[in-house]
Amino acid sequence: MGKESDDIDIALDDMFGEDFAVLLNNKLYANEGKQKFGVIKSNSDKSKHLETATIKVEGVFIDLVNLRSECYSEDSRVPTIDIGTPEQDAYRRDLTINSLFYNINESQVEDFTKMGVQDLHNKFIRTPLEPLQTFLDDPLRLLRTIRFANRFEFEIDP
């Protein structure tokens, strides 16, 4: 797309974000004796459903989160969250273009929905699961869809 991004998330499969932030902080800033990370605690009242750790590395903020699965009840947009697999995490995302992973061990993009890379190339926006259910689970996803389509001049899946 030729666009730069400073939005970096690291998805962890066997450690909580805060624990990884402590290890990274100790490695990078051991001589400074400072804590250079923060933790945003989960708060359902503010639509923050998952704890996230953030650390600044080389001037860039990096969010550290767990791979997860989500299950919504019919009467709430607040999901029940469990530790998940990369595939479960990809399918719980709002859009296929937001469900891509970069595997640092293999140096390659992983597209568990089998649609995200193609949609990115075709400038197309769609949900990884059935759209009605995706938007009923969390109506804010509809606004994010419109925002992404306008920002990047993508077509929205009818």
C-alpha cells in the first residue's frame, strides 16, 4: 500500500503482556533502572476488554497482548475472553485486513482467514466471519469498517 504505520502489536501465545514487558524492560533498560512500560488494565465499563502492556522501544510504542478467543452473549457487547490460538484470534477480529500476523520466526505474513492478504491487495474490506453476527457482537465494528474504508479508499463488501 506504500503507507507507513507505527501501530505495532505483538501477540503472545504463552505469556501475559505485562510479564513479557517486564522481561523486555529488564533486557533493554537494565542499566537505567527504570520501568519503561505501562499496563492498561481491562475495564468493561470503558469497552477495554483485555489487559494490554505497552512499552517504548527505539521511540516506537509496542502493544503486548495475548492471542485470544471471544464469545459474545446475546445481551452484551462485552465478550468472554479466553487464551486462544492464532487462528481463533484472527477470526475474532473485525476485518480480514486486521487479522494478518507477521511470524517473526518464519519471516512471513500468516493469513489464517485465507482472505486478508487478497483483500489488502484488492482494496476490499470484509469481516472474517458472517457480517451480521460480527456487527451484532460489537456494533462499533461497523464504524471501524467505515473508517478503514474511507481512510484507505477501500470498497466495503456488500
